[in-house]
Amino acid sequence: MSLLKNNPALKNFLDSAADSLLRIAVRFFSRFEIKTISKLKFIGTLFYYLLPLRKQTLIENIQKSGICKTGHEIELLVKNIYIAQVLNFFEFLWMGNLQKTKPLQDNFRFHGLDNLRNGIAGREGGVIISSHLGNWEMLAVICGKLGLDFSILIVERDIKIHRTINEFRSVTSNKPIDRNHAALKCMRLIKNKKFAGIVSDQHTDNAGVKNKFFGIDCMSTSLPAALSIKTGAPIYGVFMIRSADGYTHDVYIEPPLYAKDFVENGDRDSAITRCTQAVTDMIEKYIRMAPEQWFWFHKRWRADKTGISKGGHLSPKDGEL
């Protein structure tokens, strides 16, 4: 890393080379049907046996969640996690095909689509929350294809390959926006009857509240709930799960949540906390449906300045034992 930092010419060369390779890969894989792409899942098995990146983090997170009962179940889940992430990568290279209607109709089933009818018709704005479950990049493209005026919060990086990735993310009407000053940007979107897309399943120190995920204390972003209580806008949970055949997908759209419904005795701060817990519970529900498709590589439960310990429990200084 220090070599790249001290050699801008080399950094630019590698960035341009990676960008060119990505564009070539997209042109190549976009020629195939998604069913053909699914046959590449064997590469995930190779990663499991030959290059098990961050395997220990996977195992630790799975053990914390309690989702597996035996070591054999953990190993099988870890193997399937590598397979799912490999399929995500190749589907990303393919997803430009979703500009066409037929691949969408042939390979994706929608559940609860009527919940979004006002948003699709442009009669309301709001917040769409999701998680790193299934192929979340492709899900954002699908939301744009459905007709939502939709912007997704991302971490912007000023490098060529990242600008190209954003170009591929925007093949339908969805638009990536940098998450700096996210609250103000999202409020403007909602005011203009547009939607802000927020992935809400990662640890956060900023604008976070304490809640429980798989029964363990953690920090979650309060932004969806705060936006809802400030604007009155709905929060829709939208999730996608890959089927056992490896190439068809089910998209689930939850009925809207409103943070105002969680207000008791005029306490808006507590309402934000309770609404955030409801969002986290929703995310957990879908992860339990297909745990192998969630991004377990992230350190969801961690120690930080809030006093949450590595084991996921609040420390005594929080006054909660």
C-alpha cells in the first residue's frame, strides 16, 4: 500500500488496467443467460478449499449468531457463503441485461410488489432499506427497472474503476450518491417524491443506536427511522434471495413502516430506537431464510466507544447488565 501511495503513476496505471479488465469482463459475461452464469458456482468451492479469505471472521460471526448447532453445519454454511459471493460477482458482470424486460420477467419473482405502487407511480417518496443479502447490487438495478426514482447511498471513491462500477449500477434509473451529508440528501429526495436506498445491516458509530441483532447487542444506523419521523415518509424493506436452482431470484417487498407509529408519550428519540429495532428484526428475518447468502465477512458485532463488547454485550458503564 505504501508503494502505491508514494507512486501515483503506478497507482493510476493499475487503476486503469483494472478498469479495462472490468469493462472487458462485463462485455463478455453480458452475452450469456443468467442460468449459464450460475454454473460458475464451482469457483466458490475452489475459494473455500484453496483461498478461504477471512474464513475465521465468518466462523466467529456464525458462532455468535447461534444460527448453526454443530461444527459440521458451520463448515457447510461457510462453503455456501463463498459460493454465494462468487455468484454475486458474476451476476454483477451480467446485470446490465436487466435494462431489458425479458430477463427480469424470466428470472425474478416478486412478492408484495403492490406495496410499492404509490412509489412506482411517483405519488410518494420514502426510504428503502435492505441488507447485504442475495445480490444487493442487482436488487438496486431491479428497483430502478421497476420505475422507482431511486438513489442508493454509497462510499464514493475518486478512482476510475469505482466510477465505472457506479456506471454499471446506474444502468436503470437508480443513481448512486455519496453518503457524506446523507441525511440532508435523503430529505431532499423524499421531499421530491423520490426514494433513498440504505443498506442497514452494518455496524456504525455515526448516527447509530443500540439494538439487538440475532439476540446480540450491536450498533445500527438510525438514519431510516430518523428520516421517517422527520418527514413522515414510509420505510420499505426490500430483499432478494437466490433460489436453489442458482439463477432465479425472489424479491420481497415488506409493507411500510412509519417511525411515527413507534412514538409513545411524545418521545421521538425512543421511537427512532424502536423503529430501528423493527428494521433490524426485518433484516434478521430474511437472513434466517437464506443465511448462506448474507455477507458474514463484516464484523457486525464489535467493541467500540459505546461500550459494546466483542461478545456483543453492553459493558457495565452503560448501566445495563
